[in-house]
Amino acid sequence: MRISQYRCVACGNCIPVCPMGAIYIDPVRNRAAVNEDECVECYACFRGMSKEHLFPPMVRGIRRVARAFRFRFDPEPDICPTDALVPQELSWPRIVRRAFSDPQVPHESTGIHGRGTAEVKTNDVTHRVKEGEAGFVIEFGRPGVGARFREIQKMTRRLATAGVEFEKNNPVTSLMTDPGRGLIREDILNEKVLSAIVEIKVGLEQVPSILRLIRGVSRELDTVVAVGVSTRCDSQGDDPLAALLEGEGYAPYRGKTNLGLGRITRQAAV
Ligand code: SF4
Ligand code: SF4
């Protein structure tokens, strides 16, 4: 995202709209500007604000006169008075930022829609996580912090050494050059996104060690990490996951229980 230096009247309305704090007023130019290294191309500023099309020199003139006479001439707080926010034509690798940050665009760069998959929400028809297995979703960057792929790769590399299976249909996995080693494409490592989700599957017996690994690595990262763990219940509706989580000091609760009423898309390997 860029801000037209001709159109901007430095009202500052767009500053609190940016979840990354990437917009600032340049005191020398007296215009708003975007720190492009921090901007994740989420388009919250562009889409979240109403636009007026006032003539910029006229607005600046009125604001100067208003200052001189000690009254204010400010637009309503949700308005960019001069339509100064200008989306850029994004090319690779920057376009990855938008794919992971703007919920309204499909993952054109990865070929996969959304930040993650349906995870276990559709497990009763996909049989992705079977009895005796646990699915992990590891989310980076939310809320309001963002994450660079370089940080995410620190986690995926360590997970790979533990022998986890990365979900093939996940957007981050699709950007890996070597899932066996958890390596992400070199050319996107410096790209920053609003959030990204890594999805893995392990045997239930690995849950404690993987939780410890994630907790340890997350302390080294320059972002925030949230983790969800899921499994398949047995025929009685019971599961051994709660005891494993409690053993690691987490207070578990069933966030969701899904009943599969759809067409089975992948046969259970039972
Ligand atoms: S809302 Fe528009 S005019 Fe006001 S500071 Fe932001 S870009 Fe400039
Ligand atoms: S596109 Fe998003 S991150 Fe970039 S300046 Fe606008 S609100 Fe901030």
C-alpha cells in the first residue's frame, strides 16, 4: 500500500486503522506514509475507510486557515478526505503478503484458498486425523503482531527434525522447497504476513514432546504463536487427548465436536 503524497492532507485518520502500525505521519513532508517493510498488504486501510474526493490543496488551505484561527477542520474519523490510499500492483514475492493477510483474496500465490485448510472440521468425511493420531494447527502472528516467514521457518525446521507430517494442502506447506527438512522458499523468507498457519499430524504418543518443542521454539521467535490440537474420538466419544494436554500443564476443553453427516471423501485406513 502506498499513500499519494500529493493527495494526503495528513489528517491521521488511517493511522489507527492499520493493524501493523505501518502508517505514520512524516513530520518533514507533513504527509502520511507507509513503512513498506512492515505493511502486510491486508488492505484494511483501503477498504476500511470511506473516501471523499476533496481537492487536496483546498483542504490544506482550509486546515491552515483553521489553525490560524484556532479551530479544527478534520474529516470524520473513518474517512480519508482526499482518497489518498493507493494499492500497488503486487508482484512476487510481495504478493505472498496479501495472500496471507487479506481475507478477501484467494491464495493465488499458493494455489490454495484461505490461510489454512478445514483442519479437522471435516475430519469425519476426510479421515485426515485417524484414531491414535493428533492434528496440530500452529498459528503465527495473531492478533496484531504479524510474522515473517523467516520466523515461521525456525518452527518448521525444528518440527521437521521431530519427524512430523506437514499437511500437503496447507498454504505454508505449498511454499516449502523441502518439507522433509521444513525449508520454506528462500525468496519469501523476509516477507511479513498478518498471520499464517502451519498444520501437522503426529501420533498421539508424540503430543507431549511436540507441545514442548513448540513452546520452546516460540520463545525464540519474534512473533506470537497459538496452538490447537485435535484428535478423533473413539466409538464411545472418548479421547485420550485431554489427559495428554493436562499432563503438559494445559487446561483442555472441547472447543468443537464435529459429527460427520457428509459424503466420505477419503476411506479410513481401519
Ligand atoms: S486518511 Fe487519507 S488524508 Fe488522512 S492521513 Fe491517511 S492517507 Fe492522508
Ligand atoms: S495495507 Fe494493511 S498493513 Fe498495509 S498500510 Fe494498509 S492497513 Fe497497514
